[in-house]
Amino acid sequence: MQACLFLIGDASCDASALHHAAQDVEGLRRLIVHEAIDGQVDPRIAPAPNTPSCVLQWYFDDLAPLEAACERDGAIHRMVRGHSFTQQVMAVRPLKQAATQSPMERCTYLVAYEGVADDFNAWLTHYLKHHPPLMLQLPGLRELEVYTRIDCTSGLPFDHANAMQRNKVVFDDAAALMAALASPVRDAMRRDFHALPPYTGATPHFAMRSLYGNLAQH
């Protein structure tokens, strides 16, 4: 199962420079640079006041190369030195992938479940059984991934986030995301959200402009 390092911060990121430097990260399969979108995209949820200005997703096929890249003075550490992020490594569940190679830019809705479920196994079982089938019906959907937390080592000098789960839906652009979020499918998703087993905590939603880079295979 793939592992993904999330780096979440408020500093501006040079996407072009990051994608260029990422060519030298051993074992890195994909780097996505997400930048915050101004204004309200979701007709049902106001923009979160703590929306990060930049989210980086680093994809690896296994934990070992990810941990190596995250060692102090390792490849990723050198690339993000001087920036301020929080970090979390998560397992990737790819439930819908683009049929062809991703274009250079898309629009993503990132969601984090930051709290605590009374019974996480019951919560995740319900979520995976009921919520993704609804999300897959969103018009214009290009990608869908669900992430669950895992433990690993890191020498990065950043605080650790501990969201129990994250997910993302990806669309061609902000207009396509807005149309999907205004569709009847979203009403069914909200009903299922309220049917989840007991859970306490924040569930921030972030609309992001997503920049993809073409990495050479290591």
C-alpha cells in the first residue's frame, strides 16, 4: 500500500522549484503541490478560517524510502528547510484514479477528520462501506483517495498532525468542483455524514488549486 507524507503549512511554496528538486528524491512516485483557493467554493460550507496556504503530498510505494527522505538533512528536509509545516504520514486508499496521466493542474477538495471516534473500527467500517460509493457519483469526479494514519519515523523539524482520516476528491477546475458540491449527490453525502458512528472533533474542508509534476521513475 502506498504511503503519503502530508506537509501542511501557511507559507507560500514555489511549485516549479519543488517539482524540479523532487526529481532527486529517491523512491518518490508523485508530488502534488496544493495552493489555497480564495473565496467560497462550497455552497454548503464556508471556507475554513484555518485554511493552509500550501499542502504538499509526497507519494511513496513503501515506508522505507519515505522515512529515508524524511531523515534530518535528507532529501525532503533539504527541500523544505526554512518553511513551517505540520506533518503526517498516511496510508493511501486510491478509490478512483485518472484514466490518463494527470494534467499539470486540477482542483482538489481536501477533508480532514481531526477528532476522535468512540469506536474507530466501527466508524471507519461505516465510512468505507457507505461514503465512497456516494462520492464516486459526484459529477465530473476525476480522482478519489481516502487516507488513514500510520506510524513512521521522521527527522523533519515540524509538529505532527494526528488526523484519524483524510480524503480528497479531484476535479478539472474550481467550476467543476462547485457544480459537484451543488449536486444532489452532496445532499446524500451529508445525510451519510450525520449517520456516521459517534465522532467528536473538527472536520475542515479545504478547496485547493493542485499542481502536478512529472517525476522520473527511480
